[in-house]
Amino acid sequence: MRQPSTHAATRSGGNKSRLARHFLAGLALWAGSLGLSLAAVHPVRGFLPDLKFSLQGAGGTTVTQQAFADKVVLMFFGYASCPDICPTTMAQLAQVTEALGPQADQVRILFVSVDPHRDTPDILQAYVDQFDPHAIGLTGDEKAIAALARRYRVAYQIQSPDPEHPDAPYAVAHSRGIYAFDQKGKAVWLAADGESQEELLAALKPLLH
């Protein structure tokens, strides 16, 4: 089995830290728990739980899965100061929804931050707005993010920020993948963040009206 993709970077340039090197050892367990590698679009119906969360959105609002009833949800975990993988994936998902034309209104992209120390809800929303007007940036406290990550078997780790130097860079490492949920909130597939636009569209269109 191939090792799943990961991304680790600091705000100062993207070099792997000691944290990231140790983190890599745990990623094989993450892939093994799903029985797959992130090299394609994988059906996961019946293997992952329904869409369920309570997180913070822009303007201090509490957002739950009920806000996306009757929508197909594409959920991706990352962080706003990510230098490469996260913006590339967001741009890719925006291109996919744009290619849907009028059907794009049936789809919502949820970008969930694993870096709640830096990513406020308003920062996240401003970030995702650059890519797609229908995308939603969500975060929460450490406990809420950890619970959601466990629910969908997302592996991530961050260095604890230095309280005496809150602006100092620190490393973030996280597994990568795009989770798709149908209009009833059922998990239907998990795709590599590097999957082609054509493959993502082919997997997405059967979920739309």
C-alpha cells in the first residue's frame, strides 16, 4: 500500500520540521484504517460516518451540517497560511464547481482549519472567498477540531505556539484528501487532493440532480 499524502510546512518557507518527520510514521496507520491509499477517487459509503459537526463560521456564527441540507459537500482539511497544497486544492475544487455551470449551486466546499490558533473564522472566510464564492471556512477550538478529525480519520499535528512569541512560525502537518457527502449527508467518496479535474467531475456529477 502506498503511503498517503501529507503536507508539512511553516510560515517561514515550507521546510519540514522535526515534528513533520515524526508525524510521517503515523500516516501509514491512517491509510490502513481506511484500507486505501490516496491515489484515486475511492468509494467510502458505509465506511465513514455521516456529515456531522458544530464549528465556527465568519461573523461569530455557529455552523452545523444542517446548514448544508440538500447540498453535496466537498470537505477539505488544511490551514490558511499553507504555502502550496491547500491553495492548490482550493483552486482545483473551485475549477470543478465552475465547470458544473448552473449545477454548482448544489455543491458547497467546506475548508476546515486544523490550525485554530492562527485561523479565525473571518480569516478563513476571506481566504476561501478568493477561490469560490460558495466556499465556507470553518474552525473551532482545539477540542472541536480534534473530534472532527477523529470522526473522519484525519491525521494532523501542530506545534504548540509560543505564548511569549505568538507571531513566531510553527510547523503544521496534516493528511490530505477531499471528502464528498451527498445531499443526505452520507459519505460517498474520498479523493486525492491531486486528483484530476476530470476524475473529480466524473465522481461528482452522479450526486447532482
